[in-house]
Amino acid sequence: MPEDNTFSSFITEAVTEADVARVAARGLWAPDGTVDPDAVRLGQTLTAAMEPDGRTDLLPDELAELVTQVRGIALPGFPRIETTDDIRLSAFTLRQLAPGAHPLVVLPAGWQPFGWAPFMYAYLTLAAKGYHVVAYTPRGLGIRGLPSTSPGFIDVAGPDDWADGSAVVDFAVERFGPSAIGFLGESYGSGISQLVAAHDDRVQAVVALSTWGNLATCLYDNGVRHIAAVNALLALTGGTVEDKFGERNRGILADFQAGRNMDTVVAWGTRRAPESYLTLTNEKGTPTFFSNTWHEGLFAANQVLRTFDALDVPKRLNMWIGDHAVPEGRGLVAPPARPGDVNIPMQEAYAWLDHHLKGERNGVEDWPAISNQVMFTYRTVPVRDPETGQPTGENEIVEPALRETSADWSEITTAVEFLALTGGGGGGTDGGLVPAAPAAEGWERAFIAGVDTEAMAMDKIMETGRAEWFGNPKIYDTRKIDRTHALVWTTEPLTVPPSGTAARRVRGIPRLRLTVRSTVASATLIAHLFDVAEDDTARIITHEPLNVEGLTPGEDREVSWELQAAAYDIPAGHRLMLVIDSKDPLYGDVSVVWTQTVVSSSGGEDGGAVLELPLG
């Protein structure tokens, strides 16, 4: 493996303005869930341009000027940083040349096979703002032979990664003498950033983008393994499980895939959870910035909200439309697609660092703790083919979605509407969602389990959310949901309250309570909430699965569970729909194909089966 970390030999052609525009439009991810090759090539070409005798003529003018500017104010380096157990981490550095002390930003790379190199645009941006920069690839990540790959085994944000982060800080303190130290991480790098900061007193601010608070519940919650998320991550390490993980972590992954020894898996994930070290973080008072998405496919929203709520430090949470790394991804890898555009998620992340590391009074000191983007409140127009003038089937955003701020998560939900599930009219007729009241009698409804339906959370991790971010949320045809394999409940068309702006302003974490039984010893219930238009098409608000095991066939069990948090406005005339089925490609279910699952309500004073809808 090249020890100088240089990329010149990998660059064979120029990056054009059209290439940059594609990256700026799509961001980090390709449609198949891999890292976009254009984003990789852009990052590597920028990296090669920063090398001694690097060529800027292979870059468009705007980026060539940025490279020239940064080379005039900062000295690039391509070191290998030695850890306490003699692993040599691949790194890239920018040392400010101006006299005096300067703040430092450390950036552990996200979980993908190209290490630190794809994010070169972010490093140049930080250097142009006056920061020393140290970017590095966490141990074990990357394709063999790439200069940005680090050797060793992946520790999945374990103690080795915490120690490595401190070793990187040691390196930077010795060489740069920074005035202040912050960490900025995206995805895997964000979890490492939080964990290093919890264990190292020298870290004075954290920006955690598309992050996790509790890795255990990201992997396994409500008795459900998040299979697709783990498989997506394993495909992005740069090698096989045997090559990339040591014996201990291979065993954990094997247990997870097999659904065995889950207590051990949970303990392993809990050790890697920033939430486990909140006492340390709160004692240090480390200013912490979170940025996440409502329809996050890897690190679901609720666990981040719980961690954020327990932070007793200067803090900020931005919740966005979309999925993992989509809002900030473009701003990390490329300049804006159009002159005058700004990547607001990254602009606010940088402002956090400017305030807490430089002491700038830039408005951050007055920020409320929480900013929620309300799903799909943007205004869009159809995209037309430039040659034919015909609609392409996609939309573009012409007015951004509404953002709402709050001083505390407890203020997001101001009321709860209790909606009782009714029994339906028989023959597969949908049930209703009606104002909850003591029910005179109970009811029950059955479906055939183990078969997927059209009511799925997303088509593909990251790609469905990417479309949402750009103004194209997935449209469901609720008539195609097979009522043989799913149960459906809907409200009547909703109206706007006298002082309201929407028929329902969903704000917070919904909760569902009902009774279940099965003809076998286990059942999976996947609850989805949809906003249904007059034409029976719908957009998803939220969802959450539940595995119920240890059932006695034929006997009832009452269950309740929380769906993922949402900020969503249901328009007048639309209906709220609840769909329960038993299978989704995202999850490891325990349903048994062609067995019967019965959902019921006991009636009586407690209202029986109830959906608690949070409103704001």
C-alpha cells in the first residue's frame, strides 16, 4: 500500500463542469446504494491537485481557483498517523500558514470504501475559512491498494476507534498547536466523533451529520433486526467480512444475521452508543450539533431524538426530509449546482464550528435547540425535457419546505388525538379511525401473514429518501394494498380546524395499541401511517415494525409500540390511513408464511385498539 497517500497515478482524465453539476445534483450516493463514481472521481481529482506539482487544469475553473486559494494559505500533507497499536491510518492534512494559533477540525471519514478522499471539497472549504484540517480513514475501511485506505480491522466505532481519534488529536496538537479542536463527521464518522469527544477532554465541539445515538437500537429494536441497513453497510467496507473484521466482530455479525445471541449483539452495540456516555459528554459540556432525517433508513429517528433530549450541553438538532446523508451529502462533496445556491445543512454545520471554535457571534448563540423541516411542504413544478418540452415525471423544488423551531423536544407535541380502530364491515372492508371513546363491544380482523404488500417503508435505502429531498416523494396507490395480507383503517376526509393551517399537523411520535393473536407462536406487525389524497394515492408519514414472539397459538396478547417521529401536515380533504402488514425487505420478521394473524380490540373503558396521533 502506498505510504505517501498520493492520488496522481489514479487520475487519468479531467473533471468537467457537467461532471461537477451531476455530483452537485445527486450528492454522494448512486441509485444502487453505492458511492457515486463521479463523486469519487471529483474527490480524488481535487486530492491529486493538492499534491506537490498537482494539476489544476484537470478541474473546472471554480474548483481550480479554490485549490489555488487554499494552496496559498495552507500546506497540504498526506501522512500516515500511527495508533497506539501500530496501525498507520491514512490521513490528509491542511496546516494554516498564517502566523498565530488557528482552530482545528478533525474529520473521520464516513462508512464507505474510498476513505477520506471523496470529501476533499469540505476540507478545502474549512481551510478557506481558516481552519487546520485533519481528515482520516478509520481503521479497516477502504479498498485494498487505495492511498486513502487504512489497514487493520474495522472496530465499528469501538474502543479502538476512540483511541485512534485521540491519537489523531495527539498528532495534530504536536504539529499544529491548534487554538481549539472540533470534530465533524458524517455517518460513521459522526458516531466516532461523538465517542472520541466523550472520552477526550481536548475536543471542544462536535458536528454529527446523519448520526446515531444508540447503535444497539439502530440494529435491533422492538425485537426486529434491521437487516437491510446492515447489509447495505457491509457492502460499503471495501472488502469481504473475512478481510475487514476481526474474529470478535465477525462473530457479532454472524449472530446478528442468524438472529441468535441478540443480548450479546445489543451489549456490543450499546458499548458503541454515544448515549451510553452522556454523563461524560454532559460533564464536559461539549457543544453538539446533530443533523438527521425523518425517513432515515440506517439510523432511525427516535433513537437520535432520545439521545439529543438527554444532552445537557449547548446543542442543536436539525431534522430534514429525506434519508441517510442526503441533505448534507452534496455540500460535502461538491459546490452548489447553481450560482447563489447554498447547502443549508452544511452552512449551519460550519456556523456551529465557527461559533464554538472561533468565537464568532454569527447567530448560533440565539438558535433554538431544534429545527424541524416539515415533510413535503415544499412547492414543486414538473421538470420538462429541454428538447421536447414534455414532463419527465419528476418535479423540482421552487419553494423550500417549511422549517419550525422549538426550544425543546417536549414542546413539539402540544396535543394528542386518540383514534380508535374500528372493526370494518366484513368481506375485506377497511376499518375506520374514529375519535376514541369507550367501546360497547370488541371486534377482530384477520390477515394472512408472511407475504409483502405495496405498503412498504421505502423502495430502497437512501434512494427513496434522495427522491424525497429533491421534491419527489414516493407515491403509493392504496388500492393496490392487498387486503388479504394487510389490514387497513382510515379516517373520514379531514377538515382544517378554525385556527389551523392544515387538517392535521402531525408533530412527534405516534403510538399504537392493539391486541394480537396468531395460529403460530410468533407474529410480525408493521404499522404504516399514510396521507391519502382524494384519488386514493398516498405518501408515507411514518412507520415502525414490531416482532411478537412467545405467543400461545390462539391466545390474545395486548401490544403497544411507538412509530418513528414525524413532522407532517395533512391537507384538507385528505384521509389518514393506518396499514398493518407482516413483511418488509428492510427488516427481519418472524411471521410464518400463510399463517393467520388476528388483530382485535377488547372494547370497554380503555377504548381497546387505539392510535395516539401527536399534534402540534
